[in-house]
Amino acid sequence: MIVGIDIGTQSLKAVIVDRNLNVLGEAAYRYAARFPQPGWAEQDPALWERGLRVAVASALDNAGVVSDEVRALGVAGQLDGCLPLDRDGRAMHHCLIWMDRRAERELTALKGIDAQSLRGITGVTMDASHMAAKIRWLLKNFPASRKAVCFHQPVSYMVSRLTGAHIFDHAVASTSMLYSLEKADYDPRLLKVFGLDRRQLPEIKEAWDQAGEISAEGAALSGLPQGIPVAVGTGDDYATPLGAGIIEPGRMACVLGTAEVVGALDTGAKIDKRGLVETHRYFGGTYFIENPGWLSGGALEWFVDTFRLDGVEEMVSLAETAPAGCEGLLFLPALSGAMAPEWIESARGCYYGLTPAHGTAHLARAVLESCAFAMRDVLERLRSMDVPVRSILLLGGGAKSRLWSQIRADISGVPVAVPAQLDTSPIGAAMLAAVAANIQPSLESCAMLVADTEAAHAGQKVMHPDPAKSIIYDAAYIDYHRLFKSLRPMFIS
């Protein structure tokens, strides 16, 4: 048996799979983030630790197996977090998670490199969400962090707590704003610009390498046997497409979670000079070229809370009663800043086009359509960079909605597939563990097994574009861009 876990923003999930990657049991432990003040977002890593033991135990119970049968563990999870560890391997501060933007001043005051030069080295946008900016904030505002043994992201933190090792994989390292795509290592110039010593950062290995074995402390933390191998692991942006079997170019992955992550694979490290998409190391010598996401599922939750609905299902039912294009009503999905059609952190969401004829159903559908417009922005940019995209694979909780899936096919103009298994990040983590423990020879063999498993479970539902609705959406997409362009001066004033 193999355990795969995913450290999410809202819960820690665990799956139990056999050597052929069949899911035998799964469970989740829910928790929440803290928002101490506007622009700040934190999470107590003790929540992840508590969730680890509970979720793993529940998943084992659901699978009908005991912990002694487990032979390997893999970890995936949220990216762009940052927390310092002391000499005992304990967190010195709550994790500044991906939503946290308190480090914006650290970038404003940065000297020695501009945004375009940084993007050329790292493939990422100079942004306060990334780890290097957050480290600078901690060093300046939390003096105790200057004595930190190492700065970690959530995945590497959990691996460290389980094994004692301080390790990133290349994909996670490539999100830090400190990693050179060309050198496949930390860049000395960037370390100097950000005032960091390489020894303050985890070493870098492949995601499917063994980070180490579960220590006595790790066994107590997880409830799993001491001595079993733990993979280095990776971020959820990469574990999710991997767990769905995406190992070669051709398919765009769209993950509808709290944030919407959209990206595709390419064999080359193509850099987006406009900065709409970022380039990260992936597996097998490929690169994942992605937009790391806007509040998408989070926008649905906002709508449900604001309009006091019983849940997302009621919102979707309402949206089904409104026509395609919402009779001219538009929504901008920038509740926490715009990530598309431009990356403008100071942008904010809005409705435009309201008339007395519009009701709650129109408002609901406009949110669904706007997120799909942003997805199309990424699709169009990938195609302009010659990144191959023949179809879209929808993953995450939002893919459960047949309406939302069909809207995406109609707006993108390409087939949209929805697999039987939607939450694939922990499966991707289990795949890495299978290779790390020599249970499977390669990630390619794991991807073939995942595809076989999908076929055995009735395969995928495929949504094809409706030509009549695509015409409506093409016109609405133009209006969406006109609205954004008109509001842009307000965003950057």
C-alpha cells in the first residue's frame, strides 16, 4: 500500500492506493486559514500535522487496511507558502500562504534586478506571492527568523517533519523567484539580490527521489511505520495533472479548486514576456507553463455566502435558468487581484451591465462564465507561444458541475474532458512515492496505470462545444476584454 497526501488550503487529504494505483480509501481533515488584516493570509502548520494523522487513519480505515501494510508515502500540497524552521525542526512562525500579499513593499524596494530580467531567469512573475519576497518580509519584520535553519514551503515542511530532511523538488524550487530554469538550480545573482544564503534554503532533488525515511518523530506524527521511504514530493499545481496521467504535451489541465490553475506541458522552457503565464520545471524533462490561478471556486463560495444560498449546487441550479451570455451581464473574477487577462494584483472584481431584467440567476451564471473567460485568456496565450493544446482536462471539485464544464467547452471551442477521479493531487503524490520506493519503475509507467484505472471506472465524460453558444460567447468575450481595458486605469492608479 502507498499513501499520498495533499496539504490544501481548506483541508488535508489522504488516499490509500495499491501498487497499481487503484484508490482503495480516502479521507480529508478540514481546517481554515487566518486573515489577520487585509492582504495577509496565514495558516498554522499544526493544523496540517493534526490533519495528517487523522486523515491517514481514516483513509486506512476506509480502505480496510492497517498501517503496517504501507510501504511508501508521498506528499503534495499548496505552493508559495513560506515558514522558517528552528534547529529542532519546528515552525517559528505561521505559514504565510499563497494568498498572502504583505511582502509587496519588499519588492518595491528591491534593487539589482527588474521584473523582466527576473522573468527571463526564473520564468516567473515578480510577485509578492512568491517565496523570496516572503522570506525578505520575515527577515525584516520577524527578527527571530534570522536564526532559522531553513525556510520551507508547506510540502517541504511536512517532509522535513517526517524525515528531518530539508529538500525541495525542482518544480517547487522554480516557484521561489530564486531558481534559474537554465541552471536547474538556485541563481547566485538572485540570492544576492534578495539577501539570502543558499544554506537558508532546502537542497534540490527530483520529486520522485527519496527524501529519507519516516523517523520515530515522523511515525508518531503520521501513525505510519518508522523506516518507510518518503518521496521528495511536489506542489499541487504539478501533482494534480500528474495524478491525472498528464506526462506528455497536448492537453491543458484546468484545476477548479479554491483557485483556478490552468496550464499545459511543453518540451522547452518557453518564457512569456507578457507575464500572463509562468514556466516551471515538471517531470521527464518537460515544463509546466501555467497561470497559477485566480479565485474561482473561491468566487463561487463568495457568491453563495453573499446571497445566502444553501450551497454551490443551488448557485449552479440558478445559473442554469439564465441564458448563455447573461443578456449582457459581465463579471470580472478579480476578487483577490486579476491574474487574467493581465496579472494586476491591485485589480478588483465587479459586475457590469446590470438592468432591471437581471436577477440572481444572471448574477450566478456571470460568475461561472467569467472564470471560463479567464481560462480562455490562458488558452489563447499558450497557443500564441506554440504550446500544444488539443483538449482540456477539468479537475478539482468545480469539475463536478456539468453546466460549468459545458460552459468551458462552449467558451474555449475545444473538447473538455472530465475524468472519473477529480481530486488527483494526492494520487500524484502517491505516484512519486511509488517510484521513490521502487514499487513502480517510472512516472511513465504510473501514468499508464492511471489511464487504465480511468478506463476501468467508466472513463471520462467529454463535453463538446455547442456552435450556437460559442458564437454568443465569442461576442461576450470581446466585451469582457473591453470592460477590463476600461477599468485598467482604476486598477493601476
